[in-house]
Amino acid sequence: MSTANGISLRCENIQVAFGGLKAVAGVSRSFQSGRIYGLIGPNGAGKTTLMNALSGHATLAAGQVILNGRDITKLSVHARTRAGLGRSFQITKIFAGMTVLENLKLAAFAHLYRVQPFWLPAGRFADVRQSAEKVLEQIGLERLAHAPAENLSHGDQRALEVGLALLSDPSVLLLDEPLAGVGHERLEQAIELIQRIVAGRTVLLIEHNMDVVMQISDEIVVMVQGQLLASGSPAEIKANPAVRAAYLGNDE
């Protein structure tokens, strides 16, 4: 779902403070449907805090979050998920003691049934299994369906976590370092996976591998000290003197 003007996510004057420190200081920005936005900046720039503010994991000192034309500022994390906002985390959040498929089925169950029919086993719900198996195929982990999640490689754990975020079929997906810990030999495969599964969604991506960001982003958004410094195409950001001075450096 998107609004008539093609904007699926908008934030207005977002402010988040920790004590006297403004981690996000008045960020306003619109994100269009079906585009991948790379969110970059030095450590402490406020990238993850902004993502937390959008997804409901951080308390706002001020500002609004608009999703598909709906004000979700006061909604809980789970209500934002139901409204179409998906989120993965910098630190992998999976159920280590469960298999890959069990992780996905549990997430599917939580999305499809707000109140669990406790008198029936989860295995009885065909729609839960179908949703889980669909995402399992999307993330390319069919061969590992019955493997304990804790035994997966870090890259496969990352893919599983993205799969958990996909189960709510979000129109907007926030990805915080989805490629962190992925080995060089698996990097291209992981990039292809992200490009494939986010097709048609609005994606806000935090990733420290600049080559990857420049490769997969339609637009780059740069943050410094809790504020937006610049935005533009990868080529424009590479050539931006202010960005080079603040973050990318002046060396080729």
C-alpha cells in the first residue's frame, strides 16, 4: 500500500534524547514506495536511533511518524508491524533453540492470530505453515528448514531474521546491518537475496559496507550528529564535498 503521491513513510521533526544528549535532532524526511534508501553516517550519527524511533523502539521527545498516510506515532511496536512496518536488528534476534521453520511458523502465528487459540496446536493451522514455507523459500533456506537456528552460519541467521520481518508482509522494511558478519565468500549471495526479497517495498538500510550501500541503494541519506547532512543518488553522494569531509574521507 502507498499513498497517492507515492510516499509510504514520512517522519516530521523526529527528536530522541538520552538525558541531555539529542541522539536525533529534528529529522524530517519522506521515503517513496519501492525504493531502497541507504542510511549512512559515522558511529554515533543517530542512524539506529532514528530507525528505533520509526519502528516504536525509542520514545520520541517530539515528532510524528506517518505510514501509508496514517499517523502511527502513538502505536506500539506490534501495532506498527500490523500496520505494515517491518524491522530487523543490528543484533540478531532469533529463537536459537528452535528450528528455522519453527522460528518462521511462530512469527507467522503471531502475525495471523493476535489471540492464540490455546486449545488447538499450532500445527493444525495450514495458513501458518503456508506463510512460513513461502518465506522459507524466499530467503533460500529450504535445505535448512529443520536445522536448529543456533547452528546456522551468521549469514544464514541474518537471512532468517530478515525472513521473520517479512512474515508480516510489510510495505516498509527497516534493515539494520543485515549483512553484518556475512563472510566475503557469501556476500554476493546475500546481496542478491536482499535485492530479491525487498522488491516492491520501501527499504531503509543501515550498512557499513560502503561498496554494498552504493551498489544496492536507489538513494543515500547521510546523517551526522543526529541530523540529516545530505541525500542523493550514490554518484551524487560520492561527489558531495560535505559528505566526503564528514564521513567518506577525501581519498579516492
